[in-house]
Amino acid sequence: MKKENKTQYVLLGLLNIHPQSGYDLKNNIQKTVGYFWSESYGQIYPTLAQLEKVGLVSKTVQKSGRQRQIYSITAKGRKILKQWLQTPITLPKIRNELLLKVFFASSIPTEVSIKHIAAYMEQTQQLHGILKQIEKIILQHPQYNPKKPYNLLTVQFGILATGAEMTWCKQALKKLQSI
Amino acid sequence: MKKENKTQYVLLGLLNIHPQSGYDLKNNIQKTVGYFWSESYGQIYPTLAQLEKVGLVSKTVQKSGRQRQIYSITAKGRKILKQWLQTPITLPKIRNELLLKVFFASSIPTEVSIKHIAAYMEQTQQLHGILKQIEKIILQHPQYNPKKPYNLLTVQFGILATGAEMTWCKQALKKLQSI
DNA sequence: ACGTACATGTAAATGGTTACATGATTGA
DNA sequence: TCAATCATGTAACCATTTACATGTACGT
């Protein structure tokens, strides 16, 4: 397993919270880090198999009911996870299709750009609302521990980021509508 | 050439401004849309060949001096570009390694997260500064046309986005340092 | 009995980076 | 003449999505 492949670390990170199946992992990635990370089954299942082969996770087949493949992180897996958590971060590589279309928009009608930006704003607004709700839930949760604000911090990142994007959309729409 | 592949549209978009070589395209992508889009030679050269094969661009070999392969957009290419510019946008797929490391940070020392966020802030701050300078240059440019503010708009998106990230970094650092 | 969600995977295709190979031109 | 940068490309590899295949369990 190559060091750079990040899929494995999301899986290890979630398995470090509690053992679960590939199916659970897919859902939990969406629920917990879905705003800034995603994985498909085509990545998850092969990566789990690979992680098991090198001993970073172990598999047990659920006895009762359905034959679910439950994965647990091993001591070795925890070590590798912690190591990765401490390696320097790199800036995310973004590829924003809206901005590309806006940048090259000189040869098409202004209304098209307006429509694109409006659509972007709507979708961003929706995400912003969801993140605000999540923030509220975290803060109201009786077990919220201010010494471990990591989940809250990532949600707040999303709130600020989407907020800025909405601000830009409003500005951009105003400017384009005045043309 | 598949419709969904976006590399071709950046190339068409830039060739629509003026004819240039693959090497130029690489540099110009960086200079113009580099903040939110990038391409490697491994994508550019094969895509140019493909675009020529289907008649969206044409190639002429520079006569004088170096034998540069200069590509121009064709009428058909312009048509395809315009069509794409009008198709609905999709939200960018982000994968933020910093947030992943912060999210899973409960099992490692707080100082590690602080270091990560500080590094992120520094890099973001630098980009923010560059974008502010570009904005100033655009606005001061005598040929700036307020009826075609597309370049300015993308730069301003970057300024607002990086600004929000810097705000978050400061908040997050303050919170973590108080633990 | 039927639909929905649970559940696990694989194969093919696509997307994208990196390393390599090669050589020309320019300026100090 | 040497280094830098201009310039074009390919091959190998890595990353990722999508479509497909297959079947189970649960609630109504």
C-alpha cells in the first residue's frame, strides 16, 4: 500500500472510532466528512482488502443475522494512522467548473453566467444551511467536549467557506445584472 | 473525445483568446486560471492531438526560428466551446487533507493540529496576497472593460474564499491554543 | 409478494500525475 | 561552453468513477 493514497487514512480514521463494514464506512464518510471528502465503493472495498493484507485492519464475519464483513483497526493500523496525521498537509487541488465558465464567458450572453452563478448560490446556500444545523446540534449535544473541538472546527470551516461563496455570488450577480 | 472531459474546454477557451503552443497553454493556464484550475503536459499534449483529430483545433508549425507547434481554434471548436459554456455547472468535488487531519486529531497532540493549521494559513495568506495584487492590476489596467468583468470576478472569488479560510484559521488557532 | 434498503464486490473506462526521454535555443 | 529554459512528447503508474453483477433481509 503506497504511502500517498489517502483513501486508506479515511478508512483507518473511521475504523479507529469503531469497527464497521465497508458499507457502513461509505455511509459514515458521507455523514461525518462528506462536506470535504468522499469515497466510492470502488475505492473502499479494494482498499479494505489491501489494508487487511498488510495487517492494518482485521476482518471478522458477523455471526448473527446477515454475513457482514466487519473491519477493525489493528495496533499497527493505529500507529500508521497517527503517523500520517502528523505529516505536513498540502493545499487542496481545486477544479472549479463555475469559475472556468465565468472566466471564458466573454463570448456568450451575460444571462448564461447569471444563471450559472444563481444555481451555484442555491446549492451552496443549501449546504450552508445544513452545516449550520449540524453546528447547532454539536454545540447542544450534552457530550460535546470543548477540549476536542475537531468535528466542530471542520463544520465551522464549511460554514465560513460557503458563506464567503454566497457573498461572492451576490456581488457577482449584482454586477452582472447591472450590465 | 468524450463530452465530459474538461481539459479540452480549458484548452479551447485559451486558444479562443489567441493561438499558442502546448507549452504556452501550460503556462497560461497557470497564469490565468491557475488559482482554480491546473493541467499537466500529460493531459495537454494528448488532448491537443485529439482535438486536432476531431477538427476542433488546427495545428501549424512555426516557420521562423524554433519549430513550435502552434494550435488555433476552428469554427467548429468555437461552437463546441460555446455550447459547453452554456451547460449547467456542477459543484466542485473537494478533498481537503487539512480538514481530514483535523477531524481525526483527537488521538494526537493538539500542537500537531496547530502546526497544520498555521501552515495552511501561511500558504493561504500568500495566495490571498497574490490575488489582491492581481485584482489591483486588473482594475488599474486602462483597457479594463466593466462590461466584461469575468476575469476580475474569478479573482474576487479567490480573494473572498481565501479570506474566509484565513478567518477560520485564526479562530481555530485561538481555540486550540486555549486548550 | 414486493419494494426498499442492506451488502459486497469487480471490471472497464476514465482521469490525471510523474518520471523519463530528447533535443533546440538563448544568454552569460 | 555551460546552464537555464524552451519545447514536445510518451509510458507507467496511480486514482477514481461508473456500471454491472449478485444476492439478502426486512417491513408492509
